[in-house]
Amino acid sequence: MNKKVISALVMGASLVTAANCMAYESGDMVLRVGLANVNPNTSNNTVVAGLDVEDNTQVGLAGTYMLTNNIGVELLAATPFTHDITLNGAKVGETKHLPPTLSLQYYPMESGSAFQPYIGVGINYTAFFSESTTGALAGTKLELEDSWGLSAQLGVDYSINDQWLVNAAVWRMDIDTNVEVDGADLGGLEIDPTVFMIGMGYKF
């Protein structure tokens, strides 16, 4: 048989295999691990002009359980994020936070495909802790209230084989907190970050 024909058949078989290896089914579990970057958007706040929260990258962990072939439930977690708080570019404080997020996901692909896009909506709880001050606020006590808010998500999996995959995802989260310094209420701060994560995944 002609070598070109054989090569074409092999390539076609490989594509078919790849096309079928990522069909999610009810009961599947998908664990995704990667680098997650939280990039706050603090353009709208009632605390003080020039206040900003810097971005931070940590290890992200997301686990999805498939309720049906197309519907999944995901819990997003991470190692604690640490953010510098700046005023007109100068650091005045620091805070850590954990943003566990529970999402209901929809996977539109009916048949197996190497690419599996998905969308999700959910709820986010953000716990702030270990607040500290420096610079212009040195010696004061900073407190940030915990936050509940909605989240939206876009993501895609690309299969390497039947179980391993590459993942990329982005979330938009509604995170609003109240700022207190030495017990005085300074007002609300809208953090509303965009969260990016890229990493690897494994399907059970």
C-alpha cells in the first residue's frame, strides 16, 4: 500500500481517537490544577481616590463532577492569594484572601471532541485575612469584610489522551468589601477581579 495512503489512514485514526477521548459522561470527575492569577479591577470604590489592589498568582485547583453528559458542578479553590494595597502607587497595606467558588457548568459538545469548551455561572465567597498596614497607614489596624457575589466563567479543555488534558479558564467575580481602619468605616471597595487559570487536568 502507498506510504502516503498509510500515513493518511494513521493520521485519520489518530484524529478519530482524539475526537472521541474527551466525551464527558454522567458520573465523570475532572480535576484541574494550574496557575491562577487574580487581577482586581478597583476603578469603582467609595473609600478614597487612588486606592488600588495589585494582582497575584497562586496555585489553583478546580474539581468538576458531571451530573449529566453536558452539565457539571465545579468547586474552585486555591492557595491563599496575597495582594498589595496601594494608594497613588505607594504601598499602604497587604491582605490575603481565599475565594472558593461553586459553579454550575454547561458543556455544549454532544459528541466526543479533542476540544471541550464550557461556560459556567456560580457564587463566590471571599474570605479576607492577615490584613496589615505600612507606609502612610503604618501603625493602624486594617480590616476587610468577607464578600458574597456572583461569578461567570468561560473555559476549554484539550485532550492529550483518554484521561489527561490541558485546560484554560477565565472567571469574572463580583467581590465587594467594606474597609475599616482603626474601627472607622471608610466605605465600600469593589474589587471585581478577572481570574485567569491555565494548567493540566485529569479525568476519572
